Amino acid sequence: MRLPTVRLLAAPQQKMPATSSIITLRRGLHKWQGKWLHKKPANDRLRAFFVWALDAWPLIAWALFIWAWPLQASATHALSTQREGCFDERRFCFLLSEKDDTSGSYVIRVQRYIDLPVALTLYSTDLGYKAHANAFLANNDPIVLGETQSPSRFFSTMRVKWTVGNISAAHNSEYRYASPLQPQQNYPIVQGVNGKFSHFGVSKYALDFGASEGTPVLAARGGIVIDTKRNGKKGGPTPDFAKHANYVAILHDDGTTGEYYHLKYEGVVVKREQRITQGQLIGYTGNTGFSSLPHLHFGVYVAKFHGRYQSVPFSLQNSRL
Ligand SMILES: [Zn+2]
């Protein structure tokens, strides 16, 4: 614990005998004291204080400990709020804490604050030649990612990408998903698996159901709402519109997520962390994001590091898909 010198000098001063039990018992200490006092001609009051302090150090240490305890706690609190950077409505935070040694460096930790899995990648020049570190937050324990010499530099230069869900999810291929739009026959699949418009690569196994704006969307499979966006207003036929898509993502018990995209503005009726059963109303279709016609995009995904994800094959009830 680092203590301000000014407080030491403000301790009660009183005249004490130059010799004392501790000095006579500890010759080494006495010798050091003598040298110091001779080399440095301090004024008598100050010298008397140090002589007294040498004897009374256990008492002083105890008094300082008691005095500093609440200050220490409040200082730590103030610093920890300064050295914390949070993302996605406090889904997870980076926490910087000074190391116990004299290196002056800070340990970078990341910790999640909601009980749902998230895979993230931190990009920072403080992280060695690779300049990134991955963390899968499977529980609420903090994970150490590296060290930095400067919290301000770290927070002003770092980047983070994340994907909700479980990186080690193994999709239960036995599961039969309900159609998210009912009755199923009224909502044709306008783009299926391997669709040329956008169903390739990471979205290879997704389905698009044609539906006019405002059609109720029902959960194809139960789980916990892990992510939503509801305030997107724009939609268009190019990938740069993708960030405007409103959506609901539901974490399934096998670690995959069911994702429902292009919902209308304010067309999400569920909240993060809410438990959902199959067939439950979760929102209304729209045309937000990377979308040229009102429709619902539904896919089942596994989370990856670097903000990536991968769709997996799934089967619909009453369907050969
Ligand atoms: Zn789609």
C-alpha cells in the first residue's frame, strides 16, 4: 500500500527519549539511525519525531492501516471505474488492474456480466506480435488477455469483435424446427440453402421466407434470447445495409443460435435473457438491413472468434429441407 509522506509528518509529535527498548535491542537499527541523523542535520523537532517513530513503528503502521483502509477502498473503486471499458450494454467489460510488482504495468482482463456465452477477440498492439487475443466467456470468471503499460493508450487504440453463442456448439441434427411463420404454406421460401443472392459462405444454410411487413414471427425452437436489435430503420440490396437489420437471436440448449433477421423497426417483442418456448411470438417481419424485399431470414449458427459465425444445416418440420 502506497501512503502519502505528508500524512507521516502530520502524525502526533512528542518528545521521546533518544534511546528506547527497540533501539537497544536492535543494534543494527540504532547504528543506521545514528548515521542518518549525523549526515542529515535536521531540526530537533523533526529528529525527535523520527527517533520516536523508529520506536513506535508498529503503532504507526497500525494507525495508518486503519486510516488508509476506507481511502484505499474508495480509491480502488474510482480507479476501477476509470480502468473499465464495457461493450454491448455491459455484456462484457475489459478491466485493467495494476500489477503487484514494481513493473508499473497493468493486467488486462475481460469478464462478462450477463449469464450468456460470448466469443470475443481483442485487437491491441499491447498483445505482442499477433496483436490479438481470443476469449470465450463461458462463465462469469475473468480471463487474463495480456498486459499494458498505459491504460489510456490501451483504451484509445483497442478494438474488439464478438459473437454471441458457444464456440464449441455441436448442433443437434435430430431437432425439427417449426416454421417461424405460420401457417407454413402461406410463406414460401424465396431463397434457400446455397441461394445466390446472399446464402453462401457463412449463411449457406439459411432460409428466406417471403412475408409482407408486420407478419408475426414465432420461435422455431425454444431457448434464451441472447441478442436483439430493434432500432434499425433502413434496408437495401447491398451488404452495407447489413448493420441496420433488426433481429432476434435465441441461444438453443445445444449452444447454437437461431437468428431471425430483417424485422421491422421496433418489431421485436422479446428482451435479452428472456426464456422462449417454441412457437412463442418474438417479433414482426420487415425489410431492414441487407434485404431487397420484405422477408424473414432464419438460420442456425455457431459462434466463432474474430466476430465470425457459421451457419449449420437444420431440418424444418413437415419439410424435406
Ligand atoms: Zn437470408
